[in-house]
Amino acid sequence: QVQLVESGGGLVQAGASLRLSCAASGLALSSYAMGWFRQAPGKEREFVAAISWSGSSKYYADSVKGRFSVSRDNAKNTVYLRMNSLTPEDTAAYYCAAYKGSSWTFKYRNGLKYDYWGQGTQVTVSS
């Protein structure tokens, strides 16, 4: 049974940092490209960051570029999202997702193309 479990969310003040983790079980994470998405109340889910199988390629939404950093440790079957300089606009539920198919570099922003999803972790940033 494949499971992706996010952790590390919480309530922080503006300007703070958090590191989210996504631990995988039931699959070899090294076979999957990974994405982070978020969804705020009343808004559509949006792409945040993505990382290739080896970690050599990384992509970010413009809204988080320069503040967020995605990384992975395939030996630990875990992907991370480091979030710095958080603002209230970053408040959302954050989800990790795993992608196994081809042409990921053309599809990484599209959540519908991902194969597995975690249950999400809430990040709330107060002003």
C-alpha cells in the first residue's frame, strides 16, 4: 500500500521558516519525480515546487521562488520543502505528490498528472 505522509506544518508568524517533510512508504521514491502543491480555503489547488527523480532539476512557482527550496533524500524515501520568509499568503494545506510517468518536465505543474498524494499538512502564517 502506497502512502505519502506530510509533516512539519504549523502556526507561525510572518517571516518565520518551516520545513515540511513527505515520507513515502510502499514505493521506492527514487522512481518518482515529486511535487508540492497547496490549497488555501476557497481557492484552487496550486503548484508550489517540484523535483526530479535524482534531484538534479527543481522548479518553483513564481510566488515562492527565492523563498522555498525543495530537496529529497532517496535513501530515506523522503522529500522536503524548506519554506523561508513566510507570509500570510502562504497559508494553506500543503500536499506532496508522486509522479512516475514520462514527460514530467512538461507536466510537473499539473496535479492531475501525479499518481499518488499525501493527506496534507496545514501551514498557517499569522501577520
